[in-house]
Amino acid sequence: DAKTTQPTSMDCAEGRAANLPCNHSTISGNEYVYWYRQIHSQGPQYIIHGLKNNETNEMASLIITEDRKSSTLILPHATLRDTAVYYCIVRVGNTDKLIFGTGTRLQVFP
Amino acid sequence: GAVVSQHPSWVICKSGTSVKIECRSLDFQATTMFWYRQFPKQSLMLMATSNEGSKATYEQGVEKDKFLINHASLTLSTLTVTSAHPEDSSFYICSARARTSGKEQFFGPGTRLTVL
């Protein structure tokens, strides 16, 4: 079973920041948090991952709370092409397995 | 870099036939590949983990004799759906973890299987 819970859907205005929350209250100390997104009928696209420090790359920022029980993915300037299902995933222990939850459907509107 | 391809992108077959789906890492070597299945409006479900040169590890509830996985080289894994039936119709997606990369997996574009 997935170890994460996310809102089912969110809306965001184009050009604004999209903040996608994720709860992972049962995360273990060595488990990473990953974010992927899936545009309709395509394979998931890697966005970012982190263990306990905040991370930033060219796509997004990942903010992980100090107790690591939740995190937020931030798309700083959402565009229409960011409309997708966003998955927050906790990698299983020391394995490479990613167990997908239901994700958040982000709709960016003009 | 880090491109994963799948072939075919879609396939339609008759019930009872077998279908092979290929997953290739194009610009990196993948010691581990994963196979997922996704039904309409649902999330991805991990089917199996494929390690180069060894037997695949299947998730609970996935029939290993029905979904044959071969990972013969560091750039190729294949999934064969044997004796396919309409309930096997789904979107099959593979992912690969690079031998020398960090922790991220890279996903293929998926293969849509329709069994008539």
C-alpha cells in the first residue's frame, strides 16, 4: 500500500505558484520522498526527490517538514503544460520500489 | 539523457495470443527495471522488479506464469503477456534505474494493450 495521502485535485492559475501537499506520517528514517507527474496517456516524469533537506531543481522545489511527516511540492510559475496528475511517493525502505498512490490532479487554468 | 523507450506503443491482439513488450534504456545501463500496469482512471500498480541476469521478483497477486519477464541485458527488459484475455487490456509502463545514477527512476512512454 502507498504510504502517502494527497488531495484528489487542485486548481491553479497560470503564472501562479502551485503548492501540492503530501502526507507521509509513517515514513521511516531512510525512506526518500519522490515526486513524479503523469500527463494523460504518457509515462510518469521524474520531478524531484529528497530525504530530509529541502531540494530545488529547474522544475520545482521540495519542502520537507522537520519531522518528515509531510512535504510540499512547489511549481513556482505554473503553466498550462503543468496540468497533470502529481504523485508523491515514498520509496520502500532500502529497495528501489516505488508504490504509487492516487495522486493529485492539478488543473492549471488561464 | 536517461531516456527509456517501449515498443510497441500500442498493440491490439486476439484473446488467447501472447504479446511481448520491450523496454529499453537508450543512453544508460539499467541494472534494475520495473514493470507497472495502469487501468483507466487508476494509479500505476507495480507488477514486478526485473534485475539483469536474474529472475524477476513479482508483487503479490501478479501471476508470474502469465506475465513473463526477461532482463537479458543491461539495456533491455521484456514483458510477455501470455494467453492474453480482455481483462489484461491495460497500459503497461516500464521504468529503469541507472547503474550509476542517484535514486531516481526513469519511465518509458507506456504500451497500451487491447485484447479483443
